[in-house]
Amino acid sequence: METIDTTTRLGHLRKLMSDSNVDLYIVPSEDSHQSEYTAPCDARREFISGFSGSAGTAVVTQEKASLATDGRYFNQAEKQLDENWTVLKQGLQDVPTWQEWTAEQSEGGKNVGVDPTLITAPDARKLAEKIKKKGGGKLIDVSENLVDKVWAKDRPSRPHADVKPLALQFAGKRFQDKLDDLRKELDKKKSPGFIVSMLDEVAWLYNLRGKDIPYNPVFFSYAIVTASAATLYIDYRKLSDDVRVHLGDSVAVQPYEAVFDDVKELGKALSSDTEMAGTELPSSSKTKFLVSTRASWALCNALGGEDHVEEVRSLIGDAKAIKNETELNGMRACHIRDGAALTEYFAWLEDELVTKQSKLDEVEAADKLESIRSKGKNFVGLSFDTISSTGANAAVIHYKPERGACSVIDPQAVYLCDSGAQYLDGTTDTTRTLHFGEPTDMERKAYTLVLKGNIALDRAVFPKGTSGFALDTLARQFLWEEGLDYRHGTGHGVGSYLNVHEGPIGVGTRIQYSEVPLAAGNVLSDEPGYYEDGLFGIRTENMVITKEVKTSHSFGDKPYLGFEHVTMVPMCRKLLDTELLTTIEKTWLNRYHEEILEKTKGYFQDGSLALEWLKRETQPI
């Protein structure tokens, strides 16, 4: 991984900070829509720090620079950051959060600056309070982004990719019906409207898809929905005739940049005695516009602040997370096709490395996988950068091999492949860990303990109202018994031909996972792991659908839920220590492999390399 000398960039930034009366400057990872993955033009934190992971916040003072990130990226951050930076390893004992570190550095009345479009309103309030308690100065909204000024002419331009309608055969529900459902929720909450700021929520609401952000089929946009009007804010150049026909008279279209002026007008209307156009609710009723808790500080301020804004968990995010039957069937179908592609790839890779003794690097292997996938029905592109990692690289949780600077795959070492694709009928994300030689006892033990956790979560039955936070220990229990663990979540929500990481649900220790119970129709990952720094990494990831299950009893008259796995790729027999598996776990694995064989064998010709590999890997244990 390349380390970039950030000395000149930091020097320029610090000069701009002084000119702006700012002593500390915060550079978040996210864009103005709180996207986890961003367009190149919004990769400000990567530009200023040299760290390319998807999660992290940089804080720069006149003397210091810190980068806070989570356990997925500890190794990567240490390799990519130069000597100007200190890593704040979030979640470790006695390591401050970036907010705490910022507040500590602000002592003595120092001002803290941030681009108000890149931080949420709740986060800005909490940070301002921490700064105040530590004797710091003000949290200043610096409207002109200082990193952009450092980047200057070298900053990539904003993308202008075309937007396309998503056919009803894939969406499963008309956008007009989604608008009706949203308006019913607004009526229940007695709110005049909802401002939609998350890109995947706009795309889902209007049944549109784009490609402004790599691997994420979204487009830069906002939306405002009231009782009788719906508006899409977007660059007109992205709209084809098909999109205009698709939206018809149901949705007004305005320029992307106009949203802040329109929001200010909404705020004024709420403050006046006149009726707001399109809302049928006079301001005298003291109603507030709804915004997501992920809406930016700038957007909330434009509306008039707390007097006019009610921050809620997004109504659209909750609805989007519960897939309709068309979306669920699409997820099942695309995972079968995707599973066949992975089987073909693993069979090819083993043949190249073992039989032909070819020399392949991690990127060459990833390219082959993409080539195989691209031939599948409804394929659009990848859903994230393929993590193709050999040996010690597999211990870097979100490792990204770089062309021309990556490792040659060692058939005598663990190989971890975490990959996914975007199909018109769904989004995939699958991790398999393989070994093409003779694994060590520790590698086999770690693999089997991880697999036991994957099976335990897959088999879980739990009452309605249970959160992913409560289920997390099921996947970790076998590692914990050995004093082992992993520094990432156990599961994340997945979009339907949308973002591969989708809130608000998930399985893990994040506090937000305790706030949202799992529901029938949720799609999420099941991916425990274990990583031995400098040696190897193990992860096993399946996609599962949350569904209602039948139980012998129904305590409290509650429905009970469980999971249906949809990933169709065999586990690695060579890495299994069958003595660590119970009879129940062996039965589960045999049935799973039987299901994989039955559903994917039709994609291969008799006698083909892929089919023979599939038959071998799905033999009963």
C-alpha cells in the first residue's frame, strides 16, 4: 500500500485554517449526503491524509494531525499514513473518540471548523457541547471547504452520469405507491413534509438508478415530499427522456443546487402566518418538517434549525430495508447466478495455481472473477472493490490489492476473497476463505470456529422485536471460548440493486443496531471472521433473508423470526476441522452443500472443471 507525503498539503491547509480563524479543522469521510462510499471528487479525507479506507475522520490542528478509524482499517491506516499522522484506533481501551480528541485539543478557547454539509446536525450539536465542556471555543461552520481549496485544480470533477428508471419487474412497487405510503406516515406524524438527503433513499423512492459513485447505483440528488407535491433536485443533464416519462406529472424536477434556497423558503413559510404551498398545513399549527438524523447541519440550518426541524430515523430508510416479494425473489435469483460465477472462478483459480502452477497476482485473479461475473444475466457491475488477498494480506480486513503493487497468490497460504456484484434484480456480497495447499492446525481451527459462528447465526430463531445487537454474540461465542474475536460487525444490511452497505439494520455492537429490531424482509450479511496479523485472515460471509418461522409455541403471542440463506457457494473442505463440529452443524453443512449443488449445477456443462470442483466441494462430510 502506498504512503503519500502529506506535509505540503497539511501546510497549505493550516494556512487556510489561520485565515479562517480556525484552530482545528475536521475532515469527515462522508459527502454532503452522508454516503459511506463517495465519488472521487468527495474523497477529501483520503486526499488530505493518504488513507483510503471507507471509514475514518481526520482532525488537523496547527501542530498535530489525527486519523480516527475502526478495527477494519487499523492495519491499513498504519501502512498508508505518513509520519505527520497519528492513528486513533476507535473501540480500543483508553483511546479517545475523534470527538473527544477534538474537544481536548480545543482547550483554551480554540475554534473548531467543519464544512457544515459534511456533518450531521445531531453530530454537530454533540460536538459543540463537548468542545464547550472542555473550555474550547466555537464550532464554526466553514461554508467553503478548505480541503477543496488545497486540492484546487487537481480535484476530480463532479460526475454527470445518466440516470435510468428501474423497471417495475425489478422494483416490485411503483414509486407513486411509495409516495402514497410516505404521505400516510407524514399524516400520522402531523408533519408537512420530509426532506430526503440520502442518495440511496432518493433512488429507491423514485425507482431510479445512477452511477455517480463507484459500485453504488446512486446519483447526486435531494427530494422534498409534502402532502401534495414531490420534487427531485438533480442536474438536468442526467435526465433522459425515459426518466422524464417515468416521473411524468407526479414529480417536479429542480436543479440540484436549488435545494438549499427552496429549503430556506420552506423555513420562512413555517415562520409566517401563511399556508405553505403544497402542504395544506398552516404554520400556526407549529408543525415541523421531518429530516433524517443523517441530514447535514447545513440542510437543517437552512430550514431554520430546531424550531422548524424534527430529526427522525428516516421513514424511507425503514421502508427500504424491508424488501417486497419481487425484491426478495430477485435476491434469491441473483445469488444463485452469482454463486455459480464464484464456483467457476474458484475452480479456475485452483487449476491455475495447483495443476498449471501459474503465477497469478491478486489483481489478475480479481479481474478474472469480474470477467466471469459480467457474463451473467442482469449484471451491471461490481458492488465494491474485490478483496482478493493472499496470506498476510488476508489479515487486512478491507484489503484492496493495487495493480502492479500487489502480491502473487501463494497456493500454500490462505486465500480470502470478499466480492460482490450489482444485478438489476439484486446486490450480492460473498466472502469465502480457501486454501490450495496444506493449512496449518491454527488456520483450520480458526476457520472452523468462524464457520460455527456463521452457522449459529444462520440457525437462530428469535421473537419479533429482537435486534441485531442482541444476536451478535451467537456468531462470536466459539471464538470467545478460545479468547479470540474480530474487530468488525457481524452483519450489515444490503440494498436491492443499491448500496451493498444499507442501514438501519445490522448485526453487531454498534449502538444503532440496538435501536432497530430485525423484521421479516430484511436482507443482511452473516460474516464472522478472525485475523492473525502478519499471517492470515478468515471470513465466511453469506447473505440471509429475515423471515417468519413456525415454532411449537408462541410465547407472548409474538411471531418468531429466523433466516433464509441465499448465498450459494461451498465452504472450503480443506480448512475444516470436522472434530470441532457438532452433529447438528455437520447436518446443516451437508444440507447447505446439497442445496448449492442442486441450485447451481445447471450452470455448468457435464464434465466441466467447474462442475467437478462443485461436486467435490459439496460432498457430505
